[in-house]
Amino acid sequence: MSTEIKSILQNSKANLVSDMIGALSLVVILVGGLHLPGLF
């Protein structure tokens, strides 16, 4: 099972990086949106 996970991670490394960047940007937008009302 660990060999399957390793092979999946090696084959889809570019997709994984882009998904992580997308998830991080969503978190930044969420945190920014939650703090925005406190600024005004």
C-alpha cells in the first residue's frame, strides 16, 4: 500500500502542488473576508 501511495504522489506531483496552492489561496480569501468587517 505504501508503494502505491508513493507512486501516486510521484506521478501527480504537479497536480498536487497546484491543488495545494489553490487550497492556500482559498484559506487566505476566507481569513481576509472574515477580518474585513473589523476594519470598517
